[in-house]
Amino acid sequence: MKNSRNARRYAEALYDVAKDHAHEDQIERELLTVRQVFSAPSDLVDFLQDPKQWMNRARIIKSTFMTFSSELVKLLLIMVEDHAEQDVPGMVDHYTYLINEKRGVGVGKVYSVTYLTPHQLEDIEAHFAKGFGYERLALQNEIDESVIGGFKVVINNRVYDVSLKAKLEDVKRKFVPLYKR
């Protein structure tokens, strides 16, 4: 994402308009398709970025996304006119973040040495939901062998680290003088 500030502004504008028209959920579903189209290398993105085709951009967006909500199509037209096609995936991510915040759902990742069982993941989600200020958490499990043991939870740039690696680093900080680190 080239300019995350612009992506956030576009997402917040779309969210406000969607909320006013009570289309938040519909637009969220549509944005999943939009993310796929704009994330992967595609002929559409190449076409939109071709300076020779600037007159046809609006027509192509309207015809490609004709079944989508008018709010989303208008935003895509604005983004294409602003040459912000590269910000579309970031806009989708931030819109998803905004709608999850409204629902009280935190989305994040759990890093562990091995994959957690569904029951372990549910236990972690239930345990950390209130601590992170959410009604519910939706966590993805990712493998990170550097944690050595335990796990690390990351939600919206907030980290709760109960990994063996973190504990070893803490012991190192306590026993090794500053000038020898």
C-alpha cells in the first residue's frame, strides 16, 4: 500500500456513507471481491494505470462493478481518478477494521511454534477478548519458530507475548549490564 493515510481516508468516507444508508454489511461483502481484483496482478489494474486509457477508466469501473452498491462504485471511481488504485487493498483492510470495531470484534494473529488446535485457539480468543477491549476475538494462527515455546498475540499493533523467547530476553535484560548488550 503506497499511502496508508489516503487508504484510511477513503475507507472512513465509504464507511460513513454506508452507515448513513445502512449498507455496511453489503459493502463489506462486495469489498472482498474488490480486494481480490485489486490485489492480484490483473488486466484491470494494468488497464486502469495505463495513461492511454484515462478516458475509459470510468466506463470500465462502472461495467466491471455494475452489480455493486453505488456508494462503492463511486468511491472506486474517485480512487481511480486520484490515481490511487494501489491504495484499494489498504482501503478494504481499513474498512474491515472499522466495521469490526463497530461489532466489537478484534482481528489479529497468534504466533506459535506449531499450529494450535481449534479448542486452544478458542480458549485464547475467549481469554484475551476483554483484555484487548473486545466482545470477541477472531485470531489467525501463524507459525513462528522464533517464539521457541508459548505464543504471542498481536491485535491492532498491541502485543501480548508469553513466548519462551520473550522470557529468555527478559532474563537476559535483567542479568546482562547495559553496556554489554
